[in-house]
Amino acid sequence: MKPIVVLIFVMLLAPLASIQAIEFADHFEDATLRIDYFHTAHATCDEIALDEMTLSDTWAGNPENSLAPTENGRYAIKVVDIASNKLLYSRHYLDIVFEYKGETPAKEGQKRTYHQSALIPCPRQPVRFTIECRDTNHTLHPVFSRIIDPNDRAIKREAASRADRVFAMVKNGHPHDCVDLVFVAEGYRTEEFGKFKTDSQRFVDYLFTLEPFASMKDRFNIHGVFRASAQSGVDYPAERRYRNTVVDASYDTFGSGAYVTVFDNKTLRDIAGKIPYDHVIVLANTDKYGGSGFYNSYTLFTSDNERSEEIFTHEFGHGFAGLADEYIAESYFDVYYTRGVEPLEPNITAYLNSKYVKWAHLLTPNVPLPTPAVEENDGLVGLFEGAGYTKTGMYRSCLHCVMGAGGLPFCAACQDAIENVIEFYSR
Ligand SMILES: [Zn+2]
């Protein structure tokens, strides 16, 4: 998703689905299998081809929660036991391919290819690995399927680069028991290692001033990983300014000035994979406003803009918790939503009915529905019209939220959703 107020972007979370207990150790080793693939698409086409597979020590996830907690996410990866056909592992996510499919060239049939990675716990036996894509009614359809044999000699078992520098900022326990975040440096030269450490720590400290992070800090491990870029900054094509940087981040994604995304996913995953992680955050060394956030994929924001804290919070809401944008930008609506179809994200709804609202348990008693968007209603939890890029027919829980146009804290629905994600990853 894109950056706020220009910060666009979207995420999906959904109702807690039925969760089958999976005996993790029966099916998986404590190791991460990274499956790299190329995703080629236009508006009505998805083609996926395997690139490489890489094995690394330790699985970051909570072994008690192998299956996606909600339906939120435009794509799904699934790992199925071949003998029993039992679903062993699933995750839902959003990536840039979904947004490309809404762009004009894609609608005209021009294909474009993006490199992506799926991280799964390493299976003990051969499994079927599937990638599925949702249609406009949210129904999932398989677009790729392959048997993966963990003994395949093509699976690389290389040691991580010894040149990358790792440092801990928050440490509370084993990766299985905690939310594991990793900050990756983008556009920092060798001599700027100290600046990256200071910048990362500043935003980590800021994150834990916000709820629900402040109350749940002991659930987190946070590391930084530094690989030096040849130059400072990131690409800024609008001014024909290009920088040689490690993950090749660039402004102007899809012609949207402040939309900064990563164009070298493989290197990003190599760097982040130095330690086990649940979510990767790219910190780009520039004072320009910009960022992006893709649910269960990555968060990116810039270091030195006067609004960097707000950008970080907003994009992390997308990337980590799959939150939707709560602001209005009609031109983006059609890419993400269909009138009459309830969004998957936990913080917006098309229902004007307290019985069906995702945050029904949070509604202020006797709150009027819809809830008039006037300052005297600041503090109420209700149904405020205007969210998911559109002025009408879509509702948010509070008057202000960092996922919307104003106010820094997360609203009630967003806080609740983030709490659920933290609970999912930790124990
Ligand atoms: Zn919100």
C-alpha cells in the first residue's frame, strides 16, 4: 500500500477462522525455508515461476499458530501434507503485484514481473506448496502449485554474509515466543552505521510509546541488520536522481511521488535472513517524505522527514497488521474494493449494522450509527462514514486514526487488530 495522505496502501485481516491444531514438531523442523519466485501479472493474469529455495536456522513463528488467523490478505500461501491432504501451514499477504494489476498498463495487457519470497517452516516430508489469489469477491484461486521435497539438493544451505552487521535493540525471548522484527538499512554508507543504529533505536523507542505496543513490549525481539550501500539515499526518478543502494528502493512507484518500494527483494531477504524474523522493516536514509507497507511482506519508511514517526506508524500498521487506509482517495478505491463486498481488513467495514461490525465489542454504548464526524464525537467508538478511499458506504471506528488523515494514535479497531497479531506471533 501506499503512503498516507499520499500514504496509500492496504491490508487485510479477517475474522478468526477455525484453527486446527497442528503438531508443529511432527511436520516441521525448527528452520526457515525461503521460497523465492517470480510473479508475472497483468490485470487478469497471474503467472508464478520458482526461482530458488534457501534454508536457514530457526523458524521465527509461533509453533502453536501455523495457520493464518484471519482471511485478511489478497494472496495466500498454503502447505499441505501430501499423504493426508491436511493443511499444515498458511499465511495471507499483500504484495505489489496486486496493485500493479490495477494500473493502466496492466489493464492494457502489459505484463510485469516482480521477485517475491515466501517463508515457511521447513517441512520434514515432501509437501504441496500452493499460492492462491483472491478474486473481487475474496474467493481464493490457486495460481501456483508444486511439490517441495526438503531433501531436494537444489535447496541452498549457505551461511549468511559475514559482512552484515547485526545488533539487538529489544530482546525478550526465543523467536518462537516473541514477535521478531528486523530493521534493514537502505541507503546508508559504511560510515553511516552509527546513524542507522541511532535512527532505528529512535523509531523503536517511538513505537513503544504507542498502544498496544507499549503494553506488550515484552512480547517483542527487535534487531537491526546493516549492509552498507555504495551511496546514501534512495532513487528519486522524478528528478532523475539515482542512488546505488542495497535493496534498490525507489520513489515514484506507479508514478506516485511519495510511494517508495523495494526493487531488489532477493537482497532484502538475504540481509533480513541473517536472523529469524516475522516482519521486516526497511529504513531508508533520506529526509524526503515517503514509504509503503505490504501486509506480511514488508514495511518501508524514511528516516529524517518531520513526519517520519507518522509514516512509520502508518506503514507498519499496513505491513504488520494488515490494516486498511482510513482516508479518502477515490482514485484508489476501485483497485482495492468492490461496492457490496465487505472488506477483509479489520479496521473498515461496509456494514452499517452493529450486529455485523468487526469491532462490535468495542462500540460505545448507545452510540448513534452512523456516527456524525464532528469533533464532539472524538473519543467515541462507532461507525464514522468515510474510509477505504471512499466518502460513502465505508466506515471506520473512530474520528481520528493514524491510518486515516489525521491524528497519531491508532483507533480502537486498529489497536484491537494489532493486539491480535501480537498474540498470534507470541506466547
Ligand atoms: Zn484505525
